[in-house]
Amino acid sequence: MWFKGFGEFEGKILELNFNEKDAVETDEKEGPNLYILEGAFMDEPNAE
């Protein structure tokens, strides 16, 4: 997901994504997986 900044954040974007991580790190693969929300704040791409 990308979010475009406005106001004081004009020209910036926030990129959010989910990365899957195994919840159980044993020989038995039981239980739910975890989805970790990660984000990056960067300048908006330039068309020039």
C-alpha cells in the first residue's frame, strides 16, 4: 500500500507491506503465522 503525503509531507510517500513470519520455530509446525507490518517513508518518484 502506498500513501501520498500532503501538507508538511507534500512530495513524500509511505509504503506499507506485510511480511509473513512463522510463529512457531520448533520442529512442530503448529499455530498461526505472524504478519509483520513494515513501512518505509521516502520521497515521491520524479517524472523528470
